[in-house]
Amino acid sequence: MTPTRRHFLGAAGASLGVPLLAKSAAPAPKVSANDKVQVALIGCGGMGQNDAKSSTATGLTKIVAACDCYDGRLDHMKETYGRDIFTTKNYQEILSRKDIDAVLIGTPDHWHQPITIAAMNAGKDVYCEKPMVHSVDEGQAVVDAQHKSARILQIGSQRVSSILYAKARELYRQGAIGDLNMVEAWWDRNSAVGAWEYTVPLDASTQTCDWTQFQGDAPKKEWDPHRFFRWRCYRDYGTGVAGDLFVHLFSGLHFITSSLGPTRAFATGGLRFWTDGREVPDVMLGLFDYPKTPQHPAFNLVLRVNFVSGGEENEGFRFIGSHGVMTIGRTVTLNKTAEQTEPGWSISTFAQKIQDEYKKEYFAKYPHSPLNPNYRLTAASVTEDHREVFEAPSHYSDHVDHHRNFALAVRSRKPVVEDGAFGFRAAAPALLSNMSYYEKKEIYWNPSAMKIGKA
């Protein structure tokens, strides 16, 4: 049948990020409702500058400072936000400034935890890119620092602020697909940039790049512009396909199902195409067990990331339930199936006498079965699969909504959905995938306690 298509805005974008937690995170705001939140960007690479753009697009913030280890990016920040913004290669100079209310952290992954903790301890609210941490053993310290400092902390997986994912959560909670039994999630890419072959600038050198600051506590290496500008390819600084992309899928899944995470993870894959010296796979497959909770039955998750997909970039979910399938991509598509009320049969290999006797008993038990040639179908007895498609407006940006939610939380002191605990529970199974891949074994996880091992 022809699908029903619905264009919708759902709940107002500003409310999606802060509806679930009531306890205030910090004292009364220091930012007037009529003033813009003064924001500094730490880490001005592609994602960092995209965060700055999305933040200012809300109309609620102003970029007043920037920090990066490459001169060219600091120059570009001045070109974009004005020559009067403060720039530095040392993030500590950002944290010491009294005119900065909040920081956006877009650094390589190995800097996420130390800068996030330092910023909150310095009294700054923090928007930190995903994954929240570089390794599982770093996570609890971030959660503890947020609680102790009472700062706003939002992790940058924008699906938790998406009106599409809010609609998917609404449908899921309404039981639109019945009991969940499996989820499939994928992210396919087929371009050099999508595979992190980022451009190395012509002036890249130790004069324009602070290689020592960039490395931080990572193992010390000789200057290498590829490690500096293509850091996602190296385990010292990045978290590979799992930390870059699996974590988005985990955060979206956890938002929709209210799950705390899986109890067991296994991952495999390999380096199939991008043999450019990188240390991480370009194909990864993951299998995860999710436990039964009051919100959902036990289910399994299958994840796939492929950097040589043979087509355009594509990512999404399929939630497979007892009464339907919900697919999430650029739209939310709901395919509801009629509930099976009879078992059907497989009797064709039996002797004809046995078949006839079985049919007689079957039709006595199911008198309105469509298998009965003597049963006349009526309009009331006909059931059809039902398909609905929910679309966001063409101009919609969940990135902007995610930053809007952060800026509003900075003003109101109302907690965000993707705080330190949520961010850790999304990052952990991604990082467990890396552990499983490299150690070639399944990894058990306690999602409630946020610790490795069985519950």
C-alpha cells in the first residue's frame, strides 16, 4: 500500500536535550538570558570548526577564543570570527581566562579526558566531542569530575538531540514494533576524506605545528605530518572506526531504548583497502548482547562500518520487533506487520489421508483462516502491512539542535541528556570493540557499574 509520509518538527529542538533529568547541575547561571554564552574552541580541526559553526548558528553563543597546535587553523579562526579573538597553542591559557563561560573540545581523542576534567575544574562548562574518552579506564574520572564540579557537560553525539531520533524513541516507547529482538546498524563510506585521508597543508612543519603539545602523554614519535593531520588513523591519538562511528550508533540506540549498554561485545574486521600506514581497520563488524530491562526485552545488536562501500555515504538503523520494523536514516520509516494469529502448516509431504485429517482439525480450531478455501474473506478480515515515513524539514540540523541544547543548559543549569555517564556508556562499548578486535576475544561489560567484567 502507499506509505503515509509525515513532515514533522516533533518537540521543539531546544527541549529535546534537557527533558529527562530534573535535578539542577550547578548554581544559578552567570550568563544573562539576554547575553551570548562566551565560548572558546579547543581543537580547531574539521569537527572542531564545525562545532563552532553549529554553536554560533544557534544565536546563543559567541566564539571569543581558540586553541590549536597548528598556526594555519588559528589564522582561519581569526578570519572567520574576527581578528580580536584570543588564540593560543596552549589550552591552559584558555582555561585561565575569566571571560570564557564554556569550551568546545574538538581535539584528538587522547586529549578529550584531560582537557574535559581540567576545564570543569576551572569552572567552565564543556561540550566535548565523541568519544568522551580514549580508553575505558579514563571514563569514571570524567563522570566523577562532572559530579564534583557541578558543571554542564555535553558529549558531541548529536543524535540524542535529533527530532528524528526523538520520533523513533516515541514510536518505540508506544510499542509500534512490538517486542524488540534485534537491531542492525551500519555506516558506509566510500571516499578518501571519509577514510580520514585529510589534506596535509603545504606549510606543515615543526615551525607551524606544535608537535610536542599535540602528542601530550602519547608515546613520543619523530615529527610526522600524517600522524599530526590524520591522527584518526593511529592508535596513539584516535580510536579508529569504533570511536569515530560506532559511538554515534551506540548513543542513538541508547537514546531510543533507554538502555545502559551491552553486557558482551565481540568485534572483527581488518585493513582491506586503505593500506596507507594506518594502524586501525577500515572494516569493522561488531556483535553485542543487550540484557533484559523494564524498558525492553533482551536483544542483539549487529554493527558494521565499511570504508570501501562502493556507494555514497550511508548510515542508519533497523529495529526489528515482533510486530514491525523501524528504519532510521534520513527519515524514520515504520513498517507494521499484522500479528500472526495462527501457525500455518507444512503438511505437503504427508500422506493425503493425514493431510485431510489435519486440515479438518486445523479449520475447526481456526475457522477464519485464509488457508481455508471455503472461507470467504471480508473487508473486516483483511489485514495489510502498514508503512509510515516521518521526515524532518529539509533545512533541519541536529548538530545545531545539539549545540542549542548545550547553550540553553549553560544558561538554565538544567542537565543535558548526554552527560558524562551517558557519554561514557556510549563510548565504552565502542572502545570494547577495539579491545575485542586487537585481543581477538569477546569482552564482558557491566553497563550499570560501567566496568569491564560480568555483572
